[in-house]
Amino acid sequence: MENKPFWQSRTLWGLVISGIAMAAAHWGVQISPDDAAVNDIIEIVSKVVEIAGLVYAFYGRVTAKKTVGLTSK
């Protein structure tokens, strides 16, 4: 199996996207703290992004045809 650069890994990008969404939710990133409806929407979107990132990571791992290498050849 041929290696590919790490930045071309769908698995890696899915995990990065999911991680950013989880970190933002953990640190309480909010657009408008006074508007409960906006906060609810942000929470829902954050969860959807988390799930989408994990699904994309899974898809990337299942469909991978090359292993991830730290250097490109």
C-alpha cells in the first residue's frame, strides 16, 4: 500500500472537524449569550458538526486506499 501525505487523510480531517466543534462547545463559544433561541440553534449545529466530523472520519477510514505517511514521496 502506498503512503499519502497526512493532510490528504479524510479520517484526519473528520476528526479535526469533530474536535473543533467539541472544543468550541466545551469552552462555551456563543454568538449571542442573551438570546436563548440562538444559543439553542448553535448547540444543535455544534452537535451536527461533531457527528458529521465523526461520520466523515469513519467514511475516510473505510474508503482509504493508501496509508497515511508523515512525509510525501
